[in-house]
Amino acid sequence: MPSPAELADLYLAGAAQLRAAVAGMTREQLLARPVAGKWSTLEVVCHLADFDPILVERMKRIIALSADVPLLLAADENLFVKALQYHERDVEEELAVIDATRRQMARIIRGLQPEQLQLTGNHNKRGLQTLEKVIQMAIGHTGHHLPFIAEKRNALGA
């Protein structure tokens, strides 16, 4: 089992990896959809900026309300992308949200005792989830989307 410090480092690294993945892209490249049926790069970044706080809220609920096995609510990314004007948003603002969110939560994770990683919340669609699983999900979420950004960059010759 990874330590809280190791998890915090991995979690924090995702923000830098995302920043590096979009570095130097023009607004036109960020808005382009060079791969049919896929989100633009800006939509991917906005999705991550919207869902990082959701994942953090789940982590905080598990830590703060552990005696009650708190409810963790699902969110539908397709409804977010349709309703929240992703193409009107600014990539630097979105990256700043991710940076700040991850710095704050990494500090909290770092301060946990190893046994706290086994605290649980009850996800309304996935059932019981440990804090460690939610942290790992957040770590993996960025890693899951980075290849999609690379695919778009390659298709655009960026």
C-alpha cells in the first residue's frame, strides 16, 4: 500500500503533466476537434478542472465525515460538457483551478495517517469506496486523459 506522501506526490504530478501536455498550443488548436467524435483539448482540460474538485469533495467528505460513512455523489461528465460552456473558457484559468485544487489536497493527503486511507464513503452508484481508491481514481483520471490530448496534438501536427 502506498503511503500518504507517495499518493500526494503522484496526485500533484498530474497537474504538471497536464500543463506540459497542452504547453504551446494555440487557442485554435485547443478548440479543434481533429479526431472525429472526441472532445477538443480545451474540453478535456475543462472536464478535468470540473471533476478535480468533485473528487476532492469526495476525499474531504470521507476524511471529515468518516464516522458516518458519507454519501459520495456521482456526476455525469456529458451533462457538464453540454451545459458549462467549455469552449468559452480559458485554458490558463482551468489549469490554475487544477493546480490550486491539487496543491491544497496534496497537503491534506500528506498529513494523513496511513490507516486513514482505509476510511470509506458510500458512492451512490459504485457503493463503498476507500479514501485510497478515490485518491487513486483522481491520480488515474489525469493519466487516462493525457493520451487523448497527445492524440489531438499529433493529428494537428502540434
